[in-house]
Amino acid sequence: MDDKDLYAGLIRLHILYHAGQEPIFGLGIIAELRRHGYELSPGTLYPMLHGLERKGYLRSTRERTGKRARRVYEITPEGAAALRDAKEKVRELFGELFEDLHPENPPRVAG
């Protein structure tokens, strides 16, 4: 499995989270994701944004700043609900992922 496949869901959650905090745009969210260790090209990010918009999780509008126009994305009520649900699932998963940090729960290794 390619690491990108593994992290794609986490990246989408980051996108929804940040779109819920304030409107986002492509290059801005690429820079934000880079701060979290993700290196995405516009060719990877924009299909994710468009997919989230098709699902109804994001809504976009065109904004003009000077001579430049850019598409700005905001979370929708459906996106906010999906993010709330995902937070619960992530909390449960992370609890299991980090159980092995306790000495009474050593990690099991397949062999």
C-alpha cells in the first residue's frame, strides 16, 4: 500500500477541520498541510477538494483579489456533521493505536 493511500483520509480530515475554522484556498491549505508533514502537489489536493465538494462537505465560491481570482472553500453543515462523526472514530482508533504505550500492553508483532 502506498503511504498516500494510508494518509488520504487524514488529509481530508485536516481539510475539513481547517475549512471549519475559516475559509480555505488551495495553496493556503497546501502550506498548512506541509506544517503537519504532508507534501501535496496541487494535482493531488485539488481532486480531494473537488471530491469533498461533490459529497456536499465543502462549498466553494470564486473570490477576486486584485487581478487574481481563486476558489475559496467553506465547510457545509453536512461537512461539519461528518467531521464531528469522524472525530469520535479517530478518538477511538487513536486510543487503540496508543494502548501499547502502557507497559501492561506490550505491542504484538506478527511473525
